[in-house]
Amino acid sequence: MALIDSFGRAIRYLRVSVTDRCNLQCDYCRPAGEPILPTHEQLLTLEEIARLGRIFVGLGIDRIRLTGGEPLLRRNLVTLVGNLAAIPGLHELSLTTNALLLDRFALALRQAGLQRVNISLDTLDPATFFRITQGGDVLRVLAGIEAAVAAGLHPVKINMVVMRGVNDHEIPNMIAFAVQHGLVLRFIETMPVGRAGLNSAERYVSADEIVALARAGDGQEWIPVLHPKEQGSGPARYFRIPGSMAEVGIISARSRHFCDTCNRMRLTSRGELVLCLGGMDQVDLKTSMRGGATDAELAALILDAVLRKPQRHHFELGADSGSAWNMSGLGG
């Protein structure tokens, strides 16, 4: 079975935010004073997340990624991972994290059934990291990366949001770091999502500029790589660096959108099913679930929502085309 939207796209990937809380305050993600965090009662319980996970997988979702905020701040996350990993038909369960706490949880998460992690790391420079994150310690992230590799959460992917005048000069160093440690490095364009995203518009660096900066040191042409299992399932275009097995990915949400092959939806920590990162249309699953809706009734709501998924976003048109979501509440 597959979830098919009105444009013929098969929806197989669900991103689930388990908390809006974060232990960092990255200025392109969470502006000062935001967001207003949900109360405990407003959050989906772990049991509710697992129930919705089973319903989504029954409808054709085969990949789930847990996000935040910072998901490792959610109490008993390892239990949730175990419950989701046990769902028949779920082929991949992953996690996006800033890795500050990952050295504590990596092995337990792997043993519970987590398969891989994406780690946000925009700089290797301690001072720059401290400034971007409003007080974070990059050494804790590096310890988390080491723990993830040791635990077998493979492949470990590193996500770098490239910002003009902030970290764009570090691109070659980040590539060297990824090669040295056997990581997959992905460069991401800034997106006009939420007030923080709109405020960072002047630091936007296009995917073509990122590639040019990355290749400035060696002048080599990168070799395009297509992963069969990822074809149509992710936004990144992957390349292999000549002379090595290292790969880099480019996520060009603004300059070269990938909406035609979009296969994802997002579930917020409050139980809202978000149809597109670039719009505000949503479906409240939590209220229906707590009102006594059966699995079949919740499935019908999801099927209807899929048919309302828009054809594309319009981020490339500029700041005015951004959405009002806070990135920290959607997990990107």
C-alpha cells in the first residue's frame, strides 16, 4: 500500500517532532524569546506517537525520523524508539540531533532499534559554534559523533547550514573532517522558515556557490552518486570526491527545489500533521485521537490530508515567500 497525493507522489517518509525544547539557541532556527513551548498536556504522549506511527506505517509510510527541537531531551525516548522499531513494515528509523547528549544515548538507541543519525554541525571552530548556538560546546558534539560511529549508527550524516560571512569559509575544513572520520557531509541552504529563517535571509548562500567554495581548494570535478534506496526519498544530491570514498550532499531547498519528488510529511509534537514546510496547512490529529477516534478514523484523516498536500513551496521567491513555522518545532 502507498499514500499517493493528488500530484501522483508516493508519501513514504514521516518526520516526527517529539519536543519543541532544545538545549541550543541557533539564531537561524530559534529567535530569542521563541518559541512558546507547549505544556506537558499539549504534547503527544509517547504512546500516542507510537499509535500514530503504526497507523502511518499501515498506510504506506516506511521511513520515520525523530526530530525536535532536540529529541534527546524527551524523557524515555529510547522506549519510543523500541516501540517504533518493532512496527512491521517500517524499513528505516532515524534521528536528527545536535549530538550534545548523544554520547550518553547512542548505544542504547542502537540497541533499541535506531538505525542511523543526522547530526547538526555548522562549524568546527569553538568560538563560532559558541556564537551560532548562543553558548554551545562543540567538543560535546564531537564526542557525540564519536559515540554514534562506535555504536554502529551508520551512516552518520553531518548537516551544515552554510551562512555567508559566518561559516562559508569553513567548507573545505568540514570536508576534510568528514573524510577523516568516515562521515557523510551535507551542505544545506538557509530557508525562510519562521522569524529566525527570515532574519537570516541576508546570509543565504546558494548551492552553486557552496559547490564552488568546496572545490576551490582542489579544482576537481565531483562525481555524481545515486543511491538506489534513497532515490526519490530525500532532498540531497550526492557527489563523491575524486580519490576517496567520501561523499558530500547538497540540499538546495531554495535555488533548486525538489518538490516534484517530495515524499514527506511532518508531525509536530502537538499532534499537528503539517503538509508542507513552506505552508501553514495542517491537520489536528491529537484532538481527534483524544476525542475517541478509532484507528480507521485517524487513517481517514491522514488520507484526506495527503490529498491536500500542495504541489510545491515558493522559497526561491524571497523572504516574503517564507512560512511562519518555527524550524525548531518542525525538525526541518
